[in-house]
Amino acid sequence: MSKKFPYGYDVNAYIDKAFERMKELYPWATKEMFRKGWSYAIEQVDGKYQYVTYYKWEDGQTDREVLDCDSEGFIETIIGHHHSRIEYENPVVETFNVPASCTYSDDWYLEIYRIQKHQLGGYSAYVQAGNRSAGGSRTFFIPPAYFKLPWEEFLDKYLDLVPPGPFYVGRTDLENAKGLKEFLGY
């Protein structure tokens, strides 16, 4: 096998690798949850094998893109095409609002910081912040492996995933959030 194609020239091997990685974060995922419009190929382009993506629009038009990347980049592309759909397929069933000791910095305000429990399993952190003219939100799925750690180590990993700097919720806030440990199964 070549360095660029370590799993050979069958595109399904790369799709399977992407799916394996997704299962580490989204154990409930199935390939049926993938976005239907995307497909993948390994094709010869100008005499060299290349990774290729296709997207078929609802009107029947198809976009083709030849990727100039290695196998890792191709696998990450596949994950990028499907992760939000997989997250969408696992709705929130319960939330825990984490009170913050500081809800603003400069002109940014923390509007929401909550831990979410999902229907098909798993937890995520949802953070929303903004100011008078801009803002946004982000969801961070918590890897299931974190929950196998003792509470203190869980917090260390969690704070690497959702750093306290930009979101104003730090270790002390999490430790003082009455009922959070129980909500997370500790």
C-alpha cells in the first residue's frame, strides 16, 4: 500500500475508519444517520489516484471535488460531512444549568451554560455567549471514555474540551454546582 492510501483503493475502508472514529464520540451512531447526499470515491485524476467527494443536491445536480490530501485528511473530511447530522439524531432529553461565578468579560456575556443528557445516550455541554451585535453557541459532545475516569480526572479532561477561559465557567463552578455529579452519573 502507498503512504497516501494505507488502506488500499477501496473507498469503503476509509468510510469505515471514519465511522470507527465517530463511534468513539457518538456510540449510538449508525451509518444510516449519515447525510444522504454525500458519496466518496478514489479515482484516477491525471494519471494519479485521488480522493474524491460527491454531493448530490435535491434538484439532481452533483458537485464533485478532488481532494488534495492524505488519508487522514480524507477521513476527517468524511467525519466533517456527517458529525452534525449524527448529533442531530440524538435529541436532548434532560438538561442541567451550570451557574457561573462570572457571566461577562469585556463586552461578552455568557447567556447559557448547560450540560445536556441525550435520548440515545451520551452527554454534551451547550454554551451560548454574545454581546449587543454578535454572538453564538456551540455544543461539545463529551467522549464516553471520560466517564470511566474518577471525578477529578473527568473534570481535568472536561476542562480541556470546554476550556473555562472563553466561557467563564471553571473548575470551581463545576465543583460547586449542586447535583451536577449525580446528573453525570458520579
